[in-house]
Amino acid sequence: MTYNADEGLLIRIGRKIRILRESSHMTQGVLAKKLRFKKEAVARIEKGEYNMLMNTLFKIAHIFGRRLKITFVKRKGGV
């Protein structure tokens, strides 16, 4: 099995979303309702099994009173 860098990224994002949700004392069901998603979709997001649209990330940031910041960092061997 080969490592897909996107999978690692989705897992890290999902973990951050779960931490935000739990620190806000919010259930997956409540977050799902705010996003107009099914609870199962939120569970998949938090496990890194759901590749979200940017719009969804912006909605999640807004729900938790955060702003989304995307940074492009040069990696070794990059252009």
C-alpha cells in the first residue's frame, strides 16, 4: 500500500475539526445539523475519510468562530 499525502492531510484536518467540536461541547449531530449534513458525514470528516469542498471548510471555520487560513509552503524538491 502506498502512502497518499492527501490522506494524511485529511486525517489531520479531521482531527482538528473533532478537537474544535469537542472543545465547544458540541455533538456530531449538532455540527451535522449546522452544516446540513448527516451525522455519519461528520464522523467521516473527523476520521479523514471525506474529501471536503473548500466551502465546507469555510462553513466549519465560521461555525467555530474561526477563519480559514491556507498557506503554500515550499517543499523539498518543489518548484
